[in-house]
Amino acid sequence: MPSDAIITLTDPRSSAAEAYRTLRTNIEFSSVDAKLHTLLVTSSAPTGDKSTAVANLAVAMADGGRRVILVDADLRRPAQHTLFDLPNEQGFSSLFKDETAFNAPPLHSVPNTSLQVLTSGPLPPIPSQLLASQKMGAVIKKLAGLAEMVIFDAPPVIAVNDASLLASNVDGVLLVVRAGSTKRDHVKAAKDRLEKVNARLIGAVLTHAHVDSALQYS
């Protein structure tokens, strides 16, 4: 059973779930002129809610039967298999080494949604070597051919080089910022690093922000 942290599944009428649907709409409008088929979500520094935010966004993106694949591309501290309560013997890393897995990616369907999850799979000793390999482009193209939207959950951009390697291969990048915790200079450093690899930063999402109860409507 998926974690209660995936509020878009467990409590879709909540204000938090509505916030993710608003985020989905904003992302869709940001790509009116430039098609957004693959999206990378990262953070500036390590934060415990980055993967939770990605999972909720993926569920929101799959509203209305839209075919969405969520890829756990954090090959250091993967979390999506835990959040969705899925096995992780095979996954994203398997597509680089196993031709059978590449031809038929081990996707897991999330009940009552059109979302499929590709867990991280076995963790490689040096993830950046895998992500910088020539196979990376083929893997992204393969996944993009199976869904209308592919969302990658990536490690923090200034902690390791993994996110930068992925960012240069996708259509857009979304940065997760935690209110009251993420440092301003870390956000700037993340933005600078993404710009150096010519990534298209479409915006940032603020988590744990204070919500004025007077603005809630239900």
C-alpha cells in the first residue's frame, strides 16, 4: 500500500492534494510554446521531502487517464519503491545492463491511476558513470515512447553530479525548495549549475510553506 505521504492518493480532496494539481497546471502552461515530455525534479541540497513531492506530482500528472511514468533516478538514496511499497530487484539501472529490461522496462502500475513507476533497481557503485554513458539517451527515448510524460526523481543538484548529467537530457527541470530550511545560496548554486549544462529550469516548488486557513475552500 502506498505511503500516507502520497496525499494525492490517500486524500485527494485535501488542500495539499489541490496544491499539487495547481502545480501540474502551472507546469503544463509553462510548456505551451516548448513541449515538455520529460521532466527532472531535483533539489539544491538534501531534503527529506523531495521524493515525496515528486511522487505526489506524478499522481497529479496522471489525473484524467494521462499516461505518466515516474522514474526513480536517484541511484544513491532511492525512495520511490518505499513510498509506493514496490519491489526493487529490477528498475532504472537494469535498463543500462539488461537488454531484456531495456526492451520491456519493469514498470509497476499504481492501482486506480494511469501512473506507472520505474523503481531505481540495483544501485551501481558509481551512479554518475551510468548516467554519463552513451546508453542514457536511448533509455530516456525508450521511456518517452511509452508515456505522455516521464518524470525523473533525481538526487540533489549541488550534492552530486548525477542531476546535472540527467538535466541536460530532459525537456525541463523543476527545483524543490523547502521553506525555512533550504538556504538561498544553495538555490543560487543549483540554478548556476543547471545553467552550465544548458538545462531548462521551468521553475521551483516550495514545500512546507505556511498556508493561510482563510484561503482554503472546500
